[in-house]
Amino acid sequence: MLFSAVSGLCAVALGAMGAHQLKGLLSPEMMDAFKTGVYYQFFHTLAVMVIAVINDDSKWLKRSSSFFIAGTVLFSGSIYGLALSSLSGNIWKWLGPITPLGGLCFMAGWLFLIFYTFNKKS
């Protein structure tokens, strides 16, 4: 739940920063990428919150939540870094390969949520 609270706060702040301070500073492509990072952060923040509310000690839920958290850091974090580094004209291209790893973490999180659904005891 703590991750969800902090991540939700950061997503709102980053979304507002993107909409107000970065508009016009970032290229349209980088602005779209930044927005994508915020959207994915929000979606997976909510997923982690739902898992916390379920409050089940399932290994599948723990794994799902862990992968959602890792995905948020890797996927959204790398996109934020790419977009913000473009402001200096020196894009941190080394972050590019990290983004798909975050996407894989998101997919693993959803897969573990599917496992939980099929293995849930009635």
C-alpha cells in the first residue's frame, strides 16, 4: 500500500509537470513517451493497490505485486529519464533497453495475477 501511495503521488506530480512545465520544451515524441510513462505508472499503481486491499498472503499475489513495482520503476522510470535527458540535448540512450524489461515485468505481474486466479482456494 505504501508503494501505491508514493507512486500515485509521484504520478500526479509528474503528470502535472508534463502538462505544464514540459509542454513546449519536449519534442512531441518525447512528450508522448512521457505521457505513456505516467499512464503506465498510474495503471500499475492501482493494480498494486488492489492487490494490497485483497490482503491475501498468496505467493502469486506477492510475485504479481513485485513485478508490477519493478515494471513501474524500470518502464516508467526509463521513459522519464529518456524524455528529461532530451532537454539537455544529450539523450541517455542507455536507458532505451531498460524500457522493454519493465514491460516484461508488467506482463509477468499480470501472468502471476492469472495464476492467483486459477489457484485461489474457494
